[in-house]
Amino acid sequence: EDDFQRRLFNHFIPRSLKRYFVTEMYLTAHSQLRMHERHISEDEILAVLDIGQVIIYKELNGEFNTKETKLAIVNGRPLHVVYFLDAVSSGYSRADRILSVSTVYEVDGIHWEKDLRTRIRF
């Protein structure tokens, strides 16, 4: 994991995220390692972020700081992208937000129900 460092991932912010005032996106060292191990590309992550459905939403410290998981079928693979949205500044009606991808993985039938949204509890 030493070869991977948090890096800016700003070359394309999907329009669907701009409406949430996302101004910067990062891949954490952990997410880069998992991408490499699981053969998941940046383009696939961008597709999940753009077209995916939020299946887990948790406010961490107010509505502008959240942890979310999105699901989308990309290139025939069901993918989850887990990310944090953090407010970096606030105005009267909005806050610019940084999106940090925490981890990515292909959804399997061992840990997830057939709906790909519900975790199986052991």
C-alpha cells in the first residue's frame, strides 16, 4: 500500500455530482490498491458515481458531511463505490464539497442479497 497515495481525481466530475457542489474528487490510497487488485478502472468508478443509485447514506456531521455507497452495473459488473462527501466551505445556501473514494468492489452473492443492496448478516 506504500506505492499508493491519496491523489486528485478531478479530470472529469460527472454533472450528476456537480449539482451537489462537488469541486474536487480524490482516490484514497486504499481505493487505488483495491482498484488494482480487483481490476476496476477509473472510468468504471466515474460511471458508478455518475449513474449509480445511492444504497447507503449516513450523515456524519450534518448534511454536508456524509458517507455514501453507490451501486451501478458497469460493463456487466455490479459495482459498489464507497465514498465520503465533506464540506470545505459554506455560504448562505451551499457548501463546496470534496468527494473521496474510500473503496470499490464487485458485489458478490456471498455478502449481498440478490438485490445487490442488502448486506447478508451472518
